[in-house]
Amino acid sequence: MSSQQATGQGGPQAWIADDVRKDVSWVLRVGQRHIDSLNQALRHAKTHGKPLLEWRQQDFPLDAETQAILRQAIAMTQGRWGMCLMKGFPVDVWTEEDVRMAYWGMGLYMGVGRPQNRASDFTTDVRDAGGSYKVKGGRGYNTNAQLDFHIDSTDVVALLCRRTAKSGGGSKVVSSIALHDEVQRLRPDLLEVMVRPFFHSYQGAQDPSQPPYYRCPVFAQDGDCFAARMNRKNIVAAQRDFPEVPRLTDAQSDAIELLEQLMASEKLCYTMELERGDMQLLNSYVTLHSRTSFEDYDDPDQKRHLLRLWLAVPISQRLPQAWEEYFVDGRPGAVRGGMRGTEVSEAFLAYERQQADALGMLYATWAPKVRKEDMAASLAV
């Protein structure tokens, strides 16, 4: 059975770049009524002055229509395209703090925010802060570098564009279902390699109880449950930084090269230019994404700036068992994912428990699937 068949009629399907160009049903436009509701909620939020982690839906009250379009956007990430682009948020009239507050408030209706780095930040600013990408511990969101195709460590990654670059910074998206089927067509021998685990570096963002790397295949499928994960930078980092990690075989190296060629191909890769006021939402299990390098403005008040949320969502799919070493909880609709980091606070734990309850999501106290000593014993065999 192909991955396209296995996802089922109502779920994500394979698509190629031409499909996305011809059918823009994955785009939603925010209307004036939604904007009025957001502005009213923003005014209310400024009166109570609570820290973001203490917010509840009633602290950012949206009308039924605006709640519905946010739920629709999440539903679209779990449907045909595995993605949604919302257009029209009034970031040109909101201050930076307004954008941050409104974005977090919208997130309360979409999912449970996840920690995103070693500092366990639950929101991040995507802008060039002078960081380096392909170095030990390097992350792409604080650089202007071209990024490898990858998925983020969450059910849905959401980016809200506040300002664009002087040039560049295009967002590239690939259907991982179509990628799987193309590999199956061209090199079924390498597909056999891709369904076995690769070692990936956590890039220092793991919980202290976890080893600094984890195992995950590129593709996994349990019945109608399909998921893909690829991040060449983190595979290379595991090889570079940890001599105890098994060396890549020739077949694994060939598989990575093939994937890189296919993901960048005109057939599979669709490039969109995020405009001010756009919110891009991607289903991490059925899309891969990257970004072109960009040139920024000199004026700090004009520099490219996006805000990122990682969301565990109520209607998420079941994950293949091979994914649980990294995502911990594979149950559909569970709070999972994120980079645990070292600074998870009691306030964050209270937030995620309360938010899971508000959205009717499954929640289990976090504990690693694989600890340092487990990994060491496994590699010693």
C-alpha cells in the first residue's frame, strides 16, 4: 500500500508543486469581523495584565466566528494539503507587543504551546540575531541562513509574519507523502534504508535526563498512520559530535543525498513568499519545509521578523511507534512534542495541564522514553 492510499480519504494526501499552484483551497483570508474581534480581545487582555502562561480563553475572548476560523485553520493542517495559510492579520497597526499578545491569545483556541529550545521558550522570534546555523548547537531561526529541509518538533508549526526581509527568505514546502512515493518509484532499495532509524542530535535542547541524541527513521507507517522526519543538519551533527554513534552506512548517505535532491526539485517543492500579516501553519508529519537565505534592512525597525508557535493540537493523528522515542506520546490528540530544554517551569506545566483540559486533549506527565543510561546500554550491545 502506498503512503497516499494509507492516509485515508479525509486525511492528508500527496501533492506536488503544480497542485498547490492550481488549487488555493489551502489559503484562508481573515475578514474585518475577525479583526474587530481580535482587537476587542486585545484591548481586554491589556486590562488584566496577566503573564501569558496564566492566560485562559476568557482572558482573550473571541467571538464564535473568529474561534471557528482558527479551528478551521488547524483542521486544514490535518486535511488534504497538510497546511494552511491565513492572510490579513493587522500587524501593520499592531505594536510588536500587540502582535505577541494577539498571537498567544489565538493559540489558546488552536492548541497547547510547546517549548522550542534549550531555554524552554514557548514562543520564539524568528529573526537574524547573528546566530550560526551549521555549528554545534546551531538553530536556524536566529540566523539569515538558508535552511535544510526539516520538520519542527511539534504537531503544527505556526509562523506569523510581522515584517519581511529586504530580499529573500522564501518559505519552501514539500509534501512528505509525495516525497515517500517518489522514493518508492525511483529507489525502492533506499526506501528500505529510510524506514530504519537514523541518529539525530538534539543540539543541546534535550532534558538533562535524556541522551544528547535520539533515533528516528525518515519514514514510518503503522497501518493508516504515516509520518516523516528529516533534518540533515541534525543527522550530520550526531555524526560530528558523538563518536559513539554508529557511522552512517553508504546506503544511508545515498538516501540522504537522494532526499535532498528530491526535496529541492521543481516537481515537489513549492515556494511561497510570506507577506506581512500572513500566518503559515504546517503539519509536521506530512510536510517538510525550509527557507532561502535573506538580506535584511539596516534599520532595526525594518528587519525581517516572524513569531513562531509550536502547537500540540486536539485533532492530531496517531504517531507510529518509532516516533515515540522523540515525541514521547503517540496517542492522537495528546499533548506531545517540543524540545524539553532545561528551563521548564512550574508555570508552564500548570499552563499545559489547564490548556489540555480546556481543549479536551489527552495529557500525561512528561517522562523520557529513553534515558541516558538506556541509550548507553543499547549502544554497548
